[in-house]
Amino acid sequence: MVQEQNLIKSKQRVADHGEVFTPEWMVEAMLDLVKAETERIDSRFLEPACGSGNFLVKILQRKLAAVELKYAKSEFERTHFALLALMCVYGIELLQDNVGECRENLLAIFSEYLNLDDTKDLYRAAKMVLSLNIVHGDALKMRTANDEPILFAEWAYLGKGKFKQRDFRFSNLTQSSSFVSDDQSLFSVMSQHDIFSPEATYKPMTIADLSNSIGEIET
């Protein structure tokens, strides 16, 4: 009975929203089905009903372990590829308190890995990224809680401390399944088909730029 209680916040939420949290052992088992992808730093994952982040936290932990294996000897690369790992996890959640918890949980994992506090540019940059990547909205309707179209940022690391952001409509991204092959994933066909035009494209940004703003839209 104790185990069941850990998987729900209240019976009313289960009745109203079908909210039940996946136990950790099951999360790990499911992620092991795509183990290689969960351990690739730049692979992108979207959880359309992310709750407080049970899946996304485990994915981020696996990605950060991959960062440590590959870039432990270079603090500069370790820092920037850790941020890229965070940039590659996305979620949509209907309930606002879960959205806040998910962002906090991911930020805590990221901050602990890099030993950050809230005065650091990197901490604020990560917080800004999560404000975009973890969306308060309805995945089925593809709308935010404010009834706006859901947008997702496609992040890319350009090297030398610079990141690139392009925003795409979630409704357009779902159409990409018609074009995606076995070796492709979220955003991977964007450059191949004109129908997937970005809503906005931003100038390359450093961690300091990200900590201060979303960036300047290119004209």
C-alpha cells in the first residue's frame, strides 16, 4: 500500500486527470530498451505527459554520465556539453505544480553535477532553458495553458562556447513522423523539408547570453 501511495498525489487527481507516476524500476527498464540513445549526449527526448520528471530525470542522469566519460579532462567542454545534454530533454505537462517540480528536479540534477549555485551564469542559463523545454500545456491539443501553440526550441552546440536556438511549432514537429527514418529523431528532418520552417531563429549565444535573455531574433 505504501508503494501505491508513492505513485499518486491524490485519488482526486487520478480521477480527474489519470495522474499516476511510473515507479523508478519501470522507468529504468523502459529506458534500457533504448539504452544507446539515452546515453548519447545530443539525442533528444520528449515526454508528452512528463509529470514531475520521472523519465526526464533518469535520461538527464544518463546523459551527464556520458558527458563525464567523454569530457572529464576538460572543464570547458564538460560544462558546455552538460548544458547541451539538458537542452535535449523536453516535456509537456498539464498540471502546473508538476511543471514546477519537473523543472526543479532537472535543475537540481544539473546543478549537483556541476556544483552550481543560483549566482552562477550557468545556473541561470539552465533555468532559462528549462523554462522553454518543460511546457505547461496539453500535448493532445498541442496548446499551452494560455491557449497558445506549443513551441519547442531546437538547441545546437556550435562549439567554442556558442549555442544556437531555433523555435518550431509542436504541431509541425508531429508531422515529421511521415518523413523520419529509423536513424532520425525529433528535429532531424527540419533541414530537409521546407514545410518545417522555424517560427524564430536566434543569434548564437554564450552561457552568459543565455543567463540574461532568450536571445536576439535574427532579422
